[in-house]
Amino acid sequence: MCAYKISAQLTLESSEIIYKTIDDFFQISFNYDLMNKVLRIIDVFDMLSISQKLGVNCEYEIAVRKNDAKKVHQIFK
């Protein structure tokens, strides 16, 4: 029994802790002249940009922490 305890302890001590968030995903479309405002919001809420298409109209797919999803949705509305 002691061997199992030591083995489990060694495994836990050598393990790496990985922090993950639960995210909601949004696709937003906007005119290019709003780019700075959109990027500022993405930065403030520490969002992850999944993909982007830039042109006259811009499209971003973003990942938002679930806790911030309602606020972000209202801001982009």
C-alpha cells in the first residue's frame, strides 16, 4: 500500500497544473473604420482571436470567457 501512496505522490509532484477557461465563441462583423475600437475591446476583455478576415468589412471569430460573454455581447450589439 505504501508503494501506491509514494507513486501517486511522486506523480502529483511532477505534474504540471494547466488552467483553462470555459469560453463562448462569437463571430463579429464590422466596418474597417471601427477596427481600433474592436481591438481595444478584445484587449480589455483578454479575448482570444480565433480567425480574422480583413477587407472593407472585417470579420473576427473570438473566444470570450463565459463570465464576460453577456457584457461583450452587449458591447458589440
